[in-house]
Amino acid sequence: DASDIEKGTYPHFMLKEIDEQPVVIRNIISKYKDSDDKIQLDGNIREAMKEADRIYIIAAGTSYHAGLVGKQLIERLAKKPVEVHIASEFLYNMPLLSENPLFIFISQSGETADSRGVLVNVRKLGYRALTITNVPGSTLSREANYTLHTYAGPEIAVASTKAYTAQMAVLAILAVDTAKAQGYDIDFDPIYELSLVATSIEALCDQKETLEKLARDFLSTTRNCFFIGRGLDFYVGLEGALKLKEISYIQAEGFAGGELKHGTIALIEEGTPVIALATQEHVNLSIRGNVKEVAARGANPCIISMEGLEDVDDAFVIPSVHEYLTPIVSVIPLQLISYYAALHRGCDVDKPRNLAKSVTVE
Ligand code: G6P
């Protein structure tokens, strides 16, 4: 029961939940592998994924950000087209659907009213649904045809951390399973790659002092902050901005690397923090070009790169992991930076104003 969960020696649930992420990833590996160390999902889920001509991912908030990463994984590994939609938009503005769609609902709580509204509608239309949730007995789980459990354990802090990384790990497993179901010979072992991810997260959780200093240097007095990245890094930037907004109340926005200059760059003043992610080799040069553009207008850039792609001026370097799984690792410094920024600004980290852990009204 969630009310029995204690913080132990931690000052906040959020910090405890950030630290739990290596264990959560290892737990997911052990739950989803069979005795041969292979991934094998429920045959019904396999079939449903295989038969679908298009996947529609529906979610809200942080879970929507996990969905964006999930789209990339499913499209790259399983070669199936995926659309990702904000639940509350889909509800009143349904796109044209493919002939044989499968709906995937991503929800930590399994109770989000916006997502449930879509689920009820698509079930009425006769479509099948899979829910990826941290609460298997939840409404979204019960009302869908299939469920994948994220095994993150109860998440108490309002700002989601471990549930998000768990969702992406499960989406990676689902993508691989779907690829195999279709007979694709893929060069990506999720068990091995996710275990490297767990080790990398552990190493990052040991660098709290460095990240606390970064938060102090870049965020202790600023009014706003921008996150930029390309590809998967863009999606992580969206999540980094959301985390920062939620708990520190700093106005933050995530942008695709090339997009800031098409308008928002007007907001850059002397010292405006711009946090850039550089974990994707094929866009490393272009994201660094974008950093130069904003720095030339006075921005204070903070580059978080990945080992192997780093430059001398980078503020922080994450350990190298498979390029598909970088979001699960690169979000960790963003979570910790947000945590320390909120702490320094005297905010209520676990219970930010105006927010609820699960929003059960539309
Ligand atoms: C609320 C929470 C967010 C969460 C969103 C979706 O707004 O404050 O942290 O991402 O709901 O929740 P879900 O439980 O569906 O993932």
C-alpha cells in the first residue's frame, strides 16, 4: 500500500525514487526475460502488435514524453508506424485512423481521466488496447485488452521519475519483441543494453554533488530556462523542461535544436540558461551549432553530452549506452538538476503547488 511507503533516510520521495532507478531497470529485466535470457512477451500482445498496421500511443504529461521515445524505438526496431497523441487532444480531435490500429495507453497511475476517455471511445469503436502502467489493477489496465506492468514500485513524489524511465525500458522490450514477432533479425539485445543502462544510472546517482553545483550555477536565480536537443534528445529535453517547471516553478521550455531560432531565441538575454543534450552521434555537430547560435546572443549554455561525443567545454558527460536507450540515462542529470534547483529555491519538492499525482477529472 502506497501509504506505507517511507522515505527512510531520504529528505524527499523524489530523491529516493531517482536513486531507485537502477534497481527498477534490473527488476524490469528480470520480470521480462525467460529462462534462456530472452525477451518473451505474452503471446496475445505479440499477435496484437504484429497484426496492427499502425500503433497509436495515447498519454499525458511525463507518460506522453515516454511515448515519444517509444515511437522511435518501435519504428526503428519493429518497423511499424507509430503516432503519439496527447490524450486530451485525441479525445476531441481524433485523427484519421489506419485500417487496423492498435492503441497503447501509457500511464503511471492508470487512472488519468483524459487517457481513460480515449480508451472508452476506442474500445466502443471495437479497437484493441494495450495499457503500459505502474498499477496493474488500475482502471486503464482493467478496461484495456492487455497490460504491461512497469514494475517501478509505488511512486509517491508528484513529479514522475522512476515511472518514466521504467516506461521507456518496457517500450524498448515491447519494440524488440514486436521486431522478433515479425521475423526481423535485429542487432540489439535489450537485456544486455538495459543492464548497461542500469549501471550507468548508478554512476550518475553517485554524482549528486556535481549536479547540485550545476543547478546552483545555472538555475538558482534565473526566471527561465530552455532545453534543446535533436531526435531522442529533443524528447528528453521536453521532459527535462517539464520536471523543472513542475517542482522549481522556473519557466522552462524544450525545443528541437533547430527550432529555438525560429522565434523563441528573442527571449534569450545575457545569462539565460540553455541546457543542450548531445547524446546522438548523427546530430552531434548540428546541436553544437545550435548552442553556438544561442551563446552568441548571450545565453549561458550547459551541454550534457555522452561519453565518446563530448567536448572540453561540456558541463556534464553521461556514460556511453546504446544510442536507442540514451533517454533512460540522460534524463537522470535533468531530474537531479531540477531537484536541486527546487531545493535551492525553497520549493516543496514532493508536493508542488497546483499539481496532483493523478488527475482523475478531464
Ligand atoms: C499528472 C501528473 C504527471 C503525470 C500525468 C500523467 O498530471 O502530475 O506527473 O505525468 O498526470 O499521469 P499518468 O498517471 O497517466 O502517467
